[in-house]
Amino acid sequence: MLEKLKISLIKAPVIKKGEYNYFVHPITDGIPLVEPSILEEAAEGISRFGNMEVDKIVCVEAMGIHIATALSIKTRIPFVVVRKRVYGLDGEVPVHQITGYSQGELYINGLHKGDRIILIDDVVSTGGTMIAVLNALKQMDVEIVDVMVVIEKGNGKDIVKRETGFTVKSLVKVNILEGRVVIEGSVSE
């Protein structure tokens, strides 16, 4: 399971953004090419290892959208996108996020008190985006049933747990050693 995803990660180029080692991958960047088979593996993995007894899937723009789309089609559960653009709709909740290489505002629409949700994203590395979104979701009184990412890098999962109390599940754990992506584990092992 997840073999195509693992192979594609091992082949992913690594670039530097300041001191931050950043791998470029279809799941995390939409380049060089998003293969349907890798999205299918990601959706299958999340639906198999995540708690899908939810009303809505919640993802973060931009790179969570294609994962949520594949998962929504597979499970028939609708999804909500945490967006980078303000719409000014009733109930819109602003979220300030800081990552290892950027910061900005996000906005949540389409969720209501008591909604049961699974939060998904492409990757957790520093935990900045996930922490900000989880804290906002808690303030909205939605029930966060599960939190999943396709790829875990670094100690972001531990930081999210410490800062929010939520455990993040990942399909594949990677690290960057000597300028290359190395698979350190996966849910299928």
C-alpha cells in the first residue's frame, strides 16, 4: 500500500528556502505532475486509517483541495476549504497562520457549531498552519473527529499535539537527509 506515493517521494527534488529544506512533490505542490494513482492512494489511505464518521471533510487551500476532492468522491462526504481569501460571509472565521517559510491569513466558511469534521492536509512539517486551523475550529465549537495528513516531515506532529492536544495521523513519514527525501515509515508498515 502507498507504494506509488513512496516512490514519488523518494524521487522528489529538494530545494532550500532560507534554512528550510523543502521537497517539491505533486501532493504538496501540484508539480511536476499530479498522477491520479497517487491521489487514489492518498484518498484510500485516509479513508482506511482515518475516522470517516463525519459530516464534512475540512481541508486547507491550496494543496489540501485535490486530496479532499479525491476523498470526497471516494466517501461521498462533502468538503469545506479553509481559504486564503476573505469573502465576508456571515460566520466567516479568520485564522492567522505561520509556517516554516511564510505567514498569512486564512478564512473558514461553511462550518457550523456541532459539525463533525475530519481535518486533512497535504503535509505537516512545522505545524504552523495546522495549529492555527485547529485552534480556530475549536473556537467554532465543531467536533474535530480526526486529523490526518498525507505526509509528515520533521516534528510537526509533536508540535501540533503539544499546542492543541490533537493527534495528527500521517500516511507517510519522511525526512530530508543529505539533500534527499528518505521514507522513515508509513501506516502500511
